[in-house]
Amino acid sequence: MTTFHKNHKLTYICGLFLIALFSITLTAQTTTVYTPNEDDTRVITTGAPFLLIATDARAAAMGDMGVATSVDAYSQQWNPSKYAFSEAKSGFGVSYTPYLSKLVNDIFLGNVTYFNRLNERSAFAVSLKYFSLGEIELRADEFSQVLIEQPNELTIDASYALRLSDQFSMAVALRYLRSDLKIQALDVNAKAASSFGVDIAGYYQSEEEAYNSFNGRWRGGFAIQNLGPKIKYDEGGRENFLPTNLRLGGGFDFIFDQYNRVNVTAEVTKLLVPTPPVYGTEYNYTDTNGNGVYDEGTDTLGAIKNTNVIIEGQDPDVEFLPGVFQSFNDAPGGFSEELDEFTWALGAEYLYQDSFALRLGYFNENELKGARKFFAMGAGFKYTTINIDLSYLFSASKVQSPLENTLRFSLSFNIGDGEYSEY
């Protein structure tokens, strides 16, 4: 009986030892850890970014805004539903914006717009926007003949606006986009990329109301722009989102008398494009203490398992429509980073007898999302049916703007001015 008891006790001790050894083996299991890439960036990039550049001098002088400003000939780019409030029967506008003028003199953005108010409740407009990247000289060597390429991008738009009530209108715009950036001399099969987009917009303008020492009028507007399929430059290349964006704005007109008026406006904009996630490298490592966390100096880092793994955020490789909804909650930094993706602008406009205007504006973008910050100023002159607008930009960011110290010019004509009375 004593021998049996000793053997039983020895067996029990050996069992405990094996269980402990097995537990240690399970604890020191191999698992994975992710480390973010050092060059990770979350600035949102799109195809055809020229669609976001203000083409008219009035909007540029007020900080690149126009979704809630009063109607003018160039409302097509910002909010075509404003055309239903035009006092002119029709209008025609031409604008010219030099680009990178400090470096070259042949890169520019041009715009031509025509609108027509059909009746008391509806209007239509068409426009052409053309972005020239100048001439590029190609040489194989010093003895070869020079080949000239002229890459360019353009859009053709058409919109229809309908007034749903005395103070509110909506519009739909269709846009054809053509981006010819391929170098034909290097690739004979190169073709221009193309896509199409849709804008949906609305505009509110109140009746003129009397206050203590002045009259006033409220304005508000929204626009969802460039909603359309991705653009692809070649069969094997990456598809690029169009610069789909949401604009929201509001403003107030201080009408002091029949000669003097001050309009103030604020606007926010957000790209409805997925935020790039945080990519990293996945490693195997031995979790010595079994806490499920990689402890540097204690755990052993092993071989690379995968590279360019999404460790924060969501997969941006989705179609354009799911991408719109994903863009509101996919920032790796959470809600605070989503707020950082909004740009905002403030603008003011003083008008004297509707014949002379002075304008000021400020535009702001978060430093981690592009760092565009600038002040703008401009003036406008009206003689009978002719409007001339000028604007100038001052960069307020360490990142220099390609439009810094650039004079923009717009010319528009109102036909049948005053045919419709709104006030």
C-alpha cells in the first residue's frame, strides 16, 4: 500500500509538470503584430482635380465660394439652381485664370458659360471648362526632332433649374469629362480618359425683411457635385475617384439703402471620397507572456508576413457610390479626423448701386489634409449690361499655392437685365 501511494504521488507530480509545461508552450504562441509605414499619408487625392479650381474672379475673390452667394453668370460651377432667381433673361460669361504663372505662361484654366431663364420658374445653362497644361517638348537626344505634346482636360456641362416655391429652387446638372494627359509620342495606343458626373443642388433666398436700421435677406444653398464613375487612364492602371464633394453655405445681405449693400457668406466643403487608410507591415512574433500585445524588448519579432496591410481605416477600393457613404466614417483618426476633412471659407462683398463691388475672402484647409490657406481680394465693375471682375490671391500657408499672386479675370454680359423682378 505504501509503494502504491508513493507511485501515485510521483505520477501526480509528473502530471502537474506536464500541464505547466503545456501551459507555457501555449503562452509562448506565435501571433502577429502590425507596424505603420513611416511615409503614411491621409491626404485625399482624386482624378481631374482642376474641377475644384474656381474659374470666375468673383468666387475666387470671396475665398473660392459660390454655393450660397447671389446669382451671377458663373453659378453653373457652384450652384445652378440659383439661375431660377436671375433678374436677367439670359447671360454669357468668359473667364481666364493663369496657373503656375511664376513658372510658365502657357498653363491656364478657361471657362465659357451661357444661361437662359425660360420663364418665372425655370432656367437652363450650358458651360465649357478647359484646362491647358501648356506645351511639352520631347527629345530623344540632342539630334532628334522636337516633338510637341499639349495635354489638356475639359468638361462640358448642362443644367436645368426649377423653382419649387417663391423662395426655393433645385437643379440637376450633367457633366462630361475628358482628361487627355497621356503622351502620344511615348505610347501610340494612348487614349484620353473620360467619365461623366451629376450635380444636385438647391438654393434658398428669403424675401427682403425690415430690421431696425437696415433691410436684410437670408440666403442658403447646398450642392453635391461630380457624382459619377471613377476615371481610368489605362487598362492596367488604378481607377481614380472624381472629386465628388458636398458644399453647404449660408449668407445674409445687409441692405442699408438703395445704393449700399454688404453681403456676407460662409461655406463648408467636404470631399465625398474615401480617406486613405493607415497601411503597415504584418510581422510574426512570439507572445511570451500571452497578453496579446507585442511588448518590445520582451517578445521576439519574427519574419514579415504581409506588407501594405490596412491596419486602421477601411478599404478605399470601392465603387463611387459606396465611396460617398463610406467617406463620412472611414477616417482612421475617427470623428475628429472627419472634421479635419472639411474646408471652410468666409467672404464679404460690398456693392454700391450694383455698379461697383469690393470683395474679400479667406479659405482654410487643415494642414494634414492639403494645407491650402489663403486670403483673397477683388473688385467688380458694371457698365450697362457688361460686368468685369478681378481677383488676387495671397497664400497664408507654408505650402505655396499655384495661384499665388495671380490676377484672375472674368467678363460677363446680361441680356434682358431687369426683365424679372425678385425684390
